[in-house]
Amino acid sequence: MPALSPAWTVVAMAPQGPDRPLESTPMTSNAHTAWDGLILGASLATLDAPAGYADILDGALAWKDGTLAYVGPRSGLPDAPQRLAREVIEAKGWITPGLVDCHTHLVFAGDRAREFELRLLGASYEDIARSGGGILSTVRATRAADEGELLRQSLPRAHALISDGATTVEIKSGYGLDFDNERKMLRVARRLEQLGIGVRTTYLAAHALPPEYAGRADDYIDAAIEWLPKLHAEGLVDAVDAFCEGIGFTPDQTRRMFEAARALGLPVKLHADQLSDLGGGALAAAFDGLSADHVEHTSEDSVRAMAQAGTVAVLLPGAFHVLRETALPPLEAFRAHGVPMAVATDCNPGTSPLQSLRHAMQLACTHFRLSPEEALRGATVNAARALGLHDRGVLRVGARADFVLWNIQHPAELCYWLGGRLAQSVHAGGHRVT
């Protein structure tokens, strides 16, 4: 791996008062500094084009008040750097948009390492779920944890994602399966905003049938629909999801949940066609869904519907890898019909205990044969689209100042290296978060 030498040097900083001397070479005082920060010298993979990295060599990146103020070549700066920004940083390596993890179950208690072992000994995912393991084992642990303990267990996973470049993370509920515990999960997800990153919360009460509703799936959907407006009124829900599968909920039950979401003006996402083709991709598209996720068994008819609706296909290679699946998503159909493909960790305790979006990108290249460029787009611009966010995922003036400085010689290295620390600094909203 490349040597992890410091990738940047502060070459000038405006005075910050008598208790904060200049960190290096003094600069001419400028009382009307325009930008909060300016990085010089690194190459930029802006992704601000339909294809390619849209790279700028010997680039300059500036930000002010949390948004990008200049993205271009160093030679295009309108004045001397020290006159343009409060802090001027000389860097090497590459800068990309901050990574966007658009599908996680990051908030949970406990682990399912024993189930991992059972699968290796021959048990299937369905066998484990039907015997009371799987999602329901995490439900028991999550219900037993109070809000403080749930936050304590979730923080290290959030830190791990951030340290490898994530600046926006979607977090689902779905391990509570009653009002109080779904609310607790969503509250903890919101509290993770204290880390300085963007957090999007998704209501996934239709994740599994809790034991108290055994044999009464329709009654449970009624209850979950009843909880939704209350949680939405508390500002805890950004989108609604469901697990539409033979071991989950039927298309009709999913449709009822989505109709409740639509009545509240909430966008929908769907765990679609992971284990079988129940038309989940088309169902998500019928509700103008932001995304259909997993999609290993999605039919070409559903792909066409997704293309027409603008629904993003979210690839989750971590679960594919852990479950040792063999049915590939219809990648050529997605490409042929122009369906954007996102990549996410699906970070969860059972089927994808993955705490690095960059590693998910590598798995997407290895298992799904995405190109490194497709994988990077999948974890940035397309992932942002899968969350309905249009202010991030690219390096463009006016976009949110989410970016990562990587110690690499080419963007393909982000998908090449298995593990290791490549991120030298991670900024979210213009603030350094690691």
C-alpha cells in the first residue's frame, strides 16, 4: 500500500486572535477573507459529468459556510490564494465527493456472529429466520437496550464509516417492531448527527413480524401504519421502507404501507427482490420510489418500470458476499435502460456486518463487475439520488462541502485496496470530521 505520509500542509492561515497564532507561514492580513478554506494541489475527481471521473489535475477546492465556493484548476483562481481564504492548505493525492451510504441498519444492539457460523455449517438464511433467529434475535437485543446503550453500541459503527469516507449515512429502524422501540431507534439515528455528518432516517417497521403478532401480519401492518404519523410528527422519519419477500411482507401489505407514506408526503424505498422475484422493483417504481435495494432477482419488466420512474437500483454486495449468493442483479439491464446504480454497505448485524463503504465498492467491482468509476459514482452521486438529495455527491460550486482527501495516485485505488486507511481527511458541510 502507499505510504501514509501526511497528504496536506497548512501553508497559510489568517490570524485568529492572540491565543491562536499562525500555524505556519504568515500571510498578509485580510479582513475581508472570502472563503473559509482552500485546498491546493490535489487532483479532483468531481464526477460532475455524465461519465468519467471529470478530473481536474493540480486542482483547487474552496468552501464557505458549508458549501463549495470554487472547484477548478489552481491556475483558474481569481487572486493569490492567501487573499482568497482564511485557511490555505497545500495537498497531494485525490479529492472526491464525500461518500454517501444510502442503505444501512447501523443502529442495533448485540451481534449475530453465531448465526454467521451456522450458515457456514450449512444453515440457510431462511432456516435461521424461521427458527426465531435472524432479524428477531436482533429485535430482542435492541428492545432490551435503553436509548443510551443503543447509542453507545452504534457510535463505533458510525465512526468506522466516517473514517473511511462516509459523510452522509441513511439509517433504518426495523429492529424495534413496536412503537416505543421503533421510536427509540429513530431517536438514536438522529442523535448520530452530532458527529457532524448528514443522517437520513428511514422507517422500516415492516421489516419482520414481531412474535406478539405471530400469524397476524395484516394486523401488524395496521399497527405500523398507525405509528407512522406520530413518528413523522416528531421529525423522526425521512422515508419509508419495507421488506417485501416471502419471509417478510407481501406486495399487498407493502402497498398499504406505501400508501400511508404517500398520504404523509414521505418518499419510499424498498427491500426488493433479494431472495425471489415478487415484482418489488416495479412496486417501488409504482410509488415513484427513491430506490429498490438488493434487486438480485429483479425482472426486466421491473427494470423498465424503474427506469421510467427514475428509481435507483441500490446494490448491496456485502449481503451478497456474506450469504454467498450466486444470482447476480440484472446489471446489463440496468445499464441498457439507464437505471442509476448505487452501492451501499447494508451495514447490519446478520447478513452484512460491513463497516466500510469503500470495501462495499470493492466488493461491487469483484462480485458484480462494476468498474471503479461506476462504483465511485454508486457511492456518491447515485447514492445521493437514492436518498432524494441533490446537494451532494459531486464536487460542484454550490454543492454541500462534503469531500474526502485520499492518499492515492488514481481514483481506481479506492476499489483496488482491500482494507487499509486511505482517507487522510474527511469534511462534511465544510467541517473536518476525521
